[in-house]
Amino acid sequence: MVENVELPVGFAFELAKHSDLMTQFAGLPQEKRDSIVEGARHITSKNEMRRYVENMFQESAR
């Protein structure tokens, strides 16, 4: 999914709960996936990570 980049555990766990978002994430260009993963590295709570994953495509839908 993300070449040579280890996904943060909480991010991978939340992403796995949403197969539709996982599919969208996997289809992104490598640079965009890396940017999303980097953003996930700065999240410190379970609830914030859940919101991050559930909303990571909201901006592009507008």
C-alpha cells in the first residue's frame, strides 16, 4: 500500500475498519499517501485518529 513507509499502528487499525477509505487511500499517488501518513504520525489519541481517517477525503469532496 505505502512503499517503504511503515504505517502508524493506530492509522492502520482505523483504516482497516473502513474498506472503502482503504481502497481510496491505496489508489492515491505515492506522494499524497506519504503526506497522509505523515499527518497521522502527529496524532496522539484514538479518537483523533478515528476522525482523521474518517475525514481524510472530506476536503477533496468539497
